[in-house]
Amino acid sequence: MDTALLVETVIKIVVILLVFSALAGFGTYFERKVLAFMQRRLGPMNVGPYGLLQIAADGIKLFTKEDIIPAGVVPLIFKIAPVITAATAFMAAAAIPFLPSFTIFGYEVHPIVADINIGILYVMGMMAVGLYGPLLGGLASNNKYSLISTARAVAVFISYEVVSGLAILAPLMMVGSLSLLDINDYQAGGITHWIAFSQPVAFILFWIAAFAETGRTPFHLIANDHELIDGFGTEYSGMRWGLFFIGEYANMFFISFVMAIMFLGGYGDGSVAGAFALLGKVAFFFFFFLWTRAAWPDVRPDQLMWLTWKVLMPLAVINVVITGFVLMF
Amino acid sequence: MPNIFTPLLARISPLKQTLSEDDLSIEVDAKNLFNNIEFAASAGFDYLVDITAVDYLSYPKTPVARYAMVYILRSTDFKSLLTIKSFIINEEVESITQLFKAANWLEREVYDQYGIKFTNHPNLKRVLNHHEFVGHPLRKDYIITNGQHCSIAESLMDEMDVQLEKHNLKDEEHMFLNLGPSHPASHGTIRTLVALDGERIKAAVTEIGYLHRGFEKSAEHHTYSQVIPYTDRLNYCSAVMNNVGYVKTLEEMLGVHVPKRAEQIRVMLMELSRIMDHLVFLAAQLVDMGALTNYWYLYNPREDVYNFLSKLSGARLTNSYMRIGGMSHDLYDGYEEDLQTIITNVQKGCADALALIKHNRIFHDRAKDVGIISAKDALSYGWSGPNLRACGVNSDMRYLKPYYGYDELDFDVVLGSHGDVYDRIMVRFEEIEQSIKIVKQIQATLIDGEINIADRSIILPQKKEVYTSIEGVMNQFKLTFEGIKVKPQEYYGSIEAVNGELGFYVVSDGSGTPYKMKVRAPSFLHIAALPEIIQEYQLADAVITLASLNIIAGEMDR
């Protein structure tokens, strides 16, 4: 039994790694196409039909580029930093149920690597560890732009973890469990049971925080090309830079899953329709990341801080207090 | 004589004076130069247009001294021009930086190019040429082919230390960061060294000259007509505008007037250039804020203008379409249709971009109250064009001193009120609207007729004549090899270009090549103010402030 569980887990890990690495690649393709259509242009068109093989071309390019370690950097930390970003993003995926459980060849599969009872806490924690990627990479780069980017990254991540942490506190008080499976089952009764409707404030706060945590427009400050060139990634090239990229896109997917499961009912009752509904919701959230990028300018770092500490955090606290009172009486 | 000159002449008593329409040129003694300029500034000529020098070493008529300083001032209402000239003996003259902030960089340029020293100047060092450069290129004894190899960049800490001391800051408490010369936000090659406290800029120093190609020296070695392609490269976002500015100055020197149709076509192309340039500005500005989509909404219609220009002149970017006394050829058949496409698409692009940002809170928070400059400072820095109008000063020469029939056209001068980034953006959006209005009016009233003047000493003969008659061949030969002869004079002519007042100060010696040419480039005067206006703002603000000045390195560095 133990061996079977081990084999099953390893298979799941491999599948998730492969699927989401590929999805990160497709993510860039979607992003370029979606942005292109919103911006009255075509996007990638030359490599393969509709530019579909562009991802392969990009991948080959990144993998075969020379691995440049510039003079003056701290080599060990410089090399490790991108791995941290990518690794923590995938490790966070361990506690996310990607689909409802299904039966294949008479064997019941739970598409979750580890149903741990602190699921959401683990996911949030792991994403928070991802901060070490930009932090160490920026500090080890021996570049002033990277340094500023690191300072921004730390400030942004810490602020927004406060908001996202406080925002999910209220729904968790209602559910009474940290497991994402339990959270999903709590909303299994249909659309009216979605936490987004009972906790709209928490939903929107978490959504805003998700933009900051993934560093997407309008909170695209950490690697803001107009100000900081590529921020912590300025000195990186080739696949090391690519790892940062994969980490960022994987994070976008995983946080979309978390939002869909936490607030929009996840896969509901576990039917096939529910499974597709979950994927649809994830696709919507992912699309929304791209949509805002096409529509909005970026805020300034100090405006972001103002927003967190003076607006979002007080709102989150008030939301928790009110939820507490409602639950008590 | 306009009344404004009466008190001036009563007090100054110049050595020589020439008056034409609203403009007065005087020559004064070098001893009283500073006092005279100070008095002129207090008597209503409080806008410094340009400072330059002339080296008379190889001038046909030897004057009293080798060098003369030339100061060009404008009256408060922008309508009268005062040129003060003074021969200097010992290559030294008193700085007027305490009267005009613009004088700082303009005097540095004179020092750089001519080696004339300015006493009491706060920071007399080179500005366009490299600091390792030996000699002064615009001196007549500097041989044009004498190239020099300069390689080591300046640390700029000499200027930065002065700034730090001025603001009572300590060297070790700040991080020094080079924004440029190669940085995504530097829009060309501009270097700004900033002292950062966190992300706040405490002091800044700007260095330019990375694109300096010696336009003025080159002009002295080409015939008047050969200079036209060089003018394309001044503000390369609106090449035709520079063409017109140059040929208009030359035509005024020659005393000729182009036919009405040529004037109309010029106005039409100038306004199209204005639209094109503003579209580039707005696209780049909004991208610097992260608003990516606007870039294509605004750049796609610009492509239509480029297609129009390439159909018309054969070149997309550097058109060289204008000629002294007219233009290379008439509009093509069916241009009206293309013009209609341009107007429709530009209006649609602007409307779409505005729809994205007009009521966007993030945009407002980013652009408002950022990079503010007061109208007083802007005037003192010699700002002009949309940047000055954003401060609420009406400086539009098209309205104040109309040329080419601008007075018969119906358009509004767009003014801001606050002088911040937001105003500079919105003024340009509205100016595009006004330019479209002008283009439509021109199209409706365009008359038939000649586009060139009939003077064979200025305009090349028809190719048919050249191939069939000896007179034609000789005419072509003389004009091409000897150039158009301009009788000896010193003249400053200007137009309202996209970025502001684009002026050409030309000294002619009767031959076919200019003896001296100085371009009054609006961007040069705009960038000089940058270090002061980004101070105490965030790094992110500095990036959008630089973008909002629409610095075009081609005309700034010349």
C-alpha cells in the first residue's frame, strides 16, 4: 500500500510539473495573443500555424543560450535564486486539488498531491517563500537597478501577504477548515453557496492581492521595464532568466486555482461539468490578468503602499471582525 | 516703431541699429553688455530665445574683433524680437545666468563650441562635445575633418557634489544611479545621474551630447540647399517641420515669398507632422506609465501619416520635401482620400486612447501634480511649445505672429493650467484635434497654382530644360555647385515647431554656403530644466517627467 501511494504521488508530481511547465509556456503564448488582439495587432504569427510553435522556439532559445554569470555577482546565490522562484511556485501546487477525484481503470485518483489539513496555509506559505527568488537574485546581482527592484519586491510582497492573509481569514472562519477540499465541499451546493457572495469584500481584496503577489499590471513594479529595466532579472540571461519567468506564470495559474476554489465554488459537486467549470473559472482569472495588463497603467510604489496599509488592510480587518460577530450571533 | 523699443533705445544708445517690422537688432559695446541685457529684460524683453557667438576669422569684411556675442530676446507678449550683438576683444564676457536660467546651458554651449569664457558662470564646462575633446569645433580655424577619439565617460560627480552641497546633503547617505545614457526610459541617449534616498530623488545632474553630430559645423561646409537633408535629422519625428523652419528662414533672408498654394501645402504638412509627433509623444509617454495598449492605438494611425508622406516625398522618415523657394513637387493625385483616412484613423486612435485613460484613477494619480514647473520658471528656462503652454502661457507663434496664413485659419491655442505631466499630455491630445481642424480647412480652401517661385537664381530649372538647353544646364550647374547666393546679413527666423520655437540664426557672407548657422532647438532648453523639476519626486516620476518633455535627441544634441 505504501509503495502504491508513493508511486501514485510521484506520478502526480511529474504530471503536474509537466503540465504546468508547458502551461507556463502556453501562458506566454496566450498573453501575447490576447494582448495583440486587444491592441489591434496579430502577435506571434511566423513560427508554426498562428505562431503556435513560438513557444518551442522560445524554449529552445532559452535553453541553448550561454549561461552568463557576470563578474562581480555572488555566484552561488546568483545561480540558486531563479531555482527558488520556480521551485516554490511548483511546491505550492502540492496542496491544490486541480480536478475532482475520478476513477480510471477502476482506480480512484485524487488529483491532489497531498491533501494536508492546512492546505491553504501551506499554499500561501510556499508562495511567500517565493519572495526569496527576487530578493536573493537582486541582492546577488551587483546591479543598482536589481537592488531597487529587490527593495520594492520585499515591500510589495510583505504588504500584500498581510492583505491576502487577512482576506482569507474571514472565509476560513466560516468554513472551519484550512483544507482546500473542505473549502470546495463547503460550496458544493451550487452558485448561491459560493463564498464570493457571502464574502465579497474578502474576494475582491484577495483578488487585488493576487495581482501584487504575481507582480502583474497595475502592480508591475518589481521588474518594471520603464523604470528598472528588468529589475532583479536585469543581469540574468538564458534559462536562469527563463526560470523566473516560468515561476511567474506558474504562480499566475496556481493563484487562479486558489481563487476559483476559495471563492467561486471550485469544482462544485465533483461532476464532469464541475471539473470543466473549475477550468473555466481558472481560465477567466488568468485572462483577467492579461486583460488588466492591456487596459491599465501601473501605479507608483508609494501609491501601492498607501493602498495596502491605508485602505486594503483596514478593510480586511473590519471584514474579519464583522464576520466574527455574524458567526457568533 | 513699436512702443516697446522706445524706452530701450533711449537708455541703451546702441552703436548700430536696424529695425524691421516688430524686430530690432542692435549692436552694443562689450563693456555695457550685461547692463544692457539686464535693462532690456526689465523693459519687457524677459524671454531669452538664444545665445550664440560668431567667429569672423574668415569673414570677407573684417570687423572690429574676431568674436561677437549674439543674444536674442523676445518681449513678454512674444511679438517683438530684440537681437543684441556685441564684439568682444578678449574672449571673455560676463555671464547672464542670474538673469535667465536658460543662459546656463546656452552659455556652456558657446563656451564648448567657441571657447569664449563667461565670468561668474556657475558651471562652465562642455555640454555637447565630449569632455576629452581638444579645441572648439565652431571656431573657423578648427578643420572639419579633424576627428578626435574620445572614450572615457565623465563621472559627473563634480556637478553632483555642487548639487549635494547646495541642498545640504551628505554624499554617503545616498545611492547614485545613472538613468541612461542607455536606459529604456531615456528615449534616445540622455544621461541623468540621480542621488537617491530610497526611491526619492534628492539631486540630479543631466548630461547630453551623446547624439551630437556637429550639425552647425557641417552646415558651414554645405550649400544652403544641401543643408535641407540635415534639417530632417533635427527632430526626426516631424522632419517636414524642420524643413519648413529652415527654408522659411532662408526665404526671408532672400526676401522672397512662396506662392499661396505652397504656403497652404506647407501648413498642411506641418500640421500633419505635428499630429505625427504628438502621437509618438503620447504613445511613448503612456507606455512609460505601463499603459501599453495606447501605444498601438496611437502608433497605427501614425503609420497612415507615414504612408502618406512616403507616397508624397518618397521617404518615410527623412522627407527633405521642402526646397528654398518652394518644394520638390506638388501633391499627388488622389491625396484627398489618403488624407481622409489619416483624419479618421487619428481621431479614432485618440478617442480610444482617451477612453482608456481619461477616467482612469491610476493614470490621474500618476500624472497629476508630478513634474510641476511654474510658468515663471518655464519662461526663465526658455521653454516653448506645448510644454510652456501646459503651464498656461500662450506662446503659440502661429497665433501671436501668424505666418503662412495662420491668421485666416480657425484654431484654438491649447493651454494647460498646472504645468504638470497631466497637462503636458492633455495639451497634446487637444493640439492633435486642433491640427486636424487646420488640415481640414486647408484641404477645403487649397487653391490651384504654382508651388515654386519663378526666380531662377533660387529654384532649379525643370529637368526638360536642363536636358534640352544650354541655359538650363548652366542654371542647374550653378545652383547645384555654387548654391543659392544670399547677400551678407545676420538673421534669425523661427517657426512654431512641434516642441516649441525652432529657430535658425544664419550669418551669410554672400556666397552659396552659410557662414554660420545656429539652431535654436526647443528640446535643448527643455532638458536643461529636468534636474530641477525631478527633484524630490520618485524615480518612477522622473521617468514619466522626462517622457513628458518630449526630448528629441536629434535636435537637442544637433
